[in-house]
Amino acid sequence: MKNKWKTLILLGLLLVIAGAVFASIKISQRGVVTVQTGKVTRTDLTAIVTASGEVKPRNYINIGANTNGPAPITAILVKEGDHVKKGQVLARLKDIQPQADLNAQEAAFNSAMADSAASEAGEKSSDDNISVAQAQVEHDKADLEQKKLDLQRSQSLYDSKLIAAQDFEAKKVTYELAVATLEQSIRRVEQARAQKAQALAQLTSAQRKVAQAKALVTRSGDVLAQYDATSPLDGVVTDLPVRVGETVVPGVQNSAASTIMTIADMSIITAEVHVDESDIVSVKLDQPADVTIDAIPNRTFKGKVIEIGDTALVRSTGLAASQSTTSSQEAKDFKVVIALDIAEDLVRPGLSCTAKIITATRPHTVAIPIQALTIRQKGQLETPKPGQMPPSDPAAQKAAKEELQGVFVVKDGKAVFQEVKTGISGATDIEVLSGLTDGQEIVTGSYQVIRTIRNDAKVKVDNKPITAPMNGTPS
């Protein structure tokens, strides 16, 4: 009986001791936070901006009507998918009136050319008349000189009483007649020159009429040519929404009736993607990109950035933010064009694609998991002294609210906040520029712990893998 009591007393003492030990352990673990940790390591980081969009040719042109008014289509000479050359006629519109106008202007031009030729012949005839008249003047001058010598000899003979007065008077009259004849010839030269000036003026007028008629022919020819839709570049017909007999209307933007077809230059194929406004600042020209096309699975195409839009586009409408009527707080994107290294016959315009633009690379750099990074206010990191009141000074309050970026480093069983400066971000890690060194142990989880843990809190490291719950049963 005594042995039984001794055994019960001994068991009771053991239970009391065990309870005391358990209680002391619980008390010592009060305020200890269970955390997951990782090491600060060096790794190769690549910053990537992901954006979606569609495949587009670098250059494409909508072929429309340039006529003065609506015109029906009389012929379509290509079909969708055809390769065309620059200057090739693609379609023809009804051109009866402009063809008639061109014929009339060509007839007027031919008539003006005939008038010009006649005026030119008259001008040459005037030159001949001047030459003949000038020759007559020279002849009359020589004859006058001869008559003058005869008169002088007659004067000497008459003064010597060797000839009769009648003969002397006859020589004098002959001389005066020669003088009058020369004056008449000189007047004929002047008249011929005046006729030449008139003929030259007529020729100039005729030539101007020819130039005017030629300009009208050129204008009518250009108007007629606008009734033939021609290709402005080498490319492919990517859209042909009309048929023969339909009427096209010029000058109406965004109207199906104003576009005959679309010609795309497929020599340079691009991916036009929309990049989020928060990422656009890191995108630069000539940055490499990997592009995947939904219609071509399991293949990645190389490219580089060749254009970055300056205008913000409202995500829901695709319109420029300055033209949008929606709220200015709506998410915005920026257009980025990537030139692709891809065969022309492998893709079609409009295919959906996703681009991963490599904006930066850091080989063998110090990095930490992105989830380890957190934000704390400066006042939250300071341990208040017993009885210390919160600061009442506005400057001190502002300083206490200053936000610091950092991680919690595990030191001597405590989580100590360490401010860090970061660089580029990879898929799961972020570059550390200052504040940490290789091999340091930092808190990496859980997400709730990182959000709520206090500076200098006691921690317990538990890096056991978390098992997923099965059949809806909590783990």
C-alpha cells in the first residue's frame, strides 16, 4: 500500500515538473515569429518588359479614290494575297468624262501647235523680207553714188559750157530720183523690221498658247490617271473589300466606301505592342526582344525595338489620351514597334503576338528574392523608451513617416530591418546595389510575416517546404 502511494506521488511530481518546463518554454517563446529565410546570392539578372499586340508590316498604304467625286469600279486587276510592283495598275474606275476632257485638250494643243508653226514660218518670212529690203538699200546706195559722180561731171562740163543746160538738168533730176529711191528702200527695211516684230509677237503668243494647252493636257492626263488605282510601293495586297460595280467615294476617312484595297510592304515585318505606362520608361531603342506568335506555337522570333510612341493610349479604347472622353485616371499604354527577323511568307498581318523586351542585364550581381523586399516607416523602426510620448513637432512627425525600402536580416535570432537600394528586377529576383553582402540570411516569407513583422522581433527559422492541401483538407 505504501509503495502504491509512493508511485502516485512520484508521478504527480513528474507531471508538475513537466508542466513547469512546458510553461517556461511557452513563456520563452512568447513573441517569437516563425519565418522562412534565404541567402543573399550572386546571380545573372535580366529585366524584361512583357507586352502584347499584333504583327504588322512596317509600311502599308490604303489605296483609295482620288477622283473629284464618287466613281464606280469598272475593273479590279489583282486579288488578295497577290504580290504587286510599284506603279502597277490595281483597279480602274469609270473614266468617260475625264477621257473626253483629255481628248478635247489634246485637240486644242494640236491646234495651238499648228498656229505656232504658222507664226514661226511668218517670222522666218519676215527675216527674208528684211534681207531683200536691205539688199535693195545697198543697191540703191551704189546707184546713188554713181548718179552723184555723173552729176559732178555734168556740173564741170556745164560750167565749161561744154554741155547744154538741158543735159545738166537731166543729170540733176536723175540724181534726185536716186536719192528718193534710196530713202524709199530704207523705209521698206524699217517696214520689214516692224513686220518681223509683229510676227515675233504673234509667235510668242502662239508659243504661250501652246504652253497653256500643254499644261491643260497634262492636267487632264493627271485627272484621268487618278481613275487608275496604282501601287505606290512593292508589296502584297492584304485587304480587298470591294467588287467590280461598287462605287468608291474619295476623301471619307474610316469609311469602307473610300478604300479600294490595302498594300503592305512585307520586307520589314514588325510587332506593334502596347507597353504599360509603368514600364515604358525602361524601354529604349535597339533593345533586343523575343516575340512569340499565337498562330506559330513553340517558336520564338528575335527582334529589336525600332520605334517608341510618345502619345499615351487609353487601354480600353486605344485612342490617344488627349482625344479620349473617358476618365484621365484610366490605365494607359504606349505603342512600341519591334522589327522582327522572320520570313515574309511565314506570317500574315494581324496575327496576335507577345513580346518580351530585354531592357537590362546584370551578370553575377548581388540579388535577393523580390518578395523579401518591404517598406517601413522610419518611426516604425525605432523602439520607444518607456514613458516616451509620440513626437508633437510637425517636422519630427514628417520624419517619422518617411518610408524606407529594405529587408529583414536575421541576426542573433532577431529580424533586423536593413535599408537597401535596388536596381533592375528579374522574374523572381531583384538587384541589390547597396545595403547587403553575399551570404547574409534574410527573411523571405511568409508574405503575411514580412508585412507585419516588427524590427528586432525574435524569430524562429522554419524552412520546411509547405505541402499543398489535398482533397480540400487544410495542411
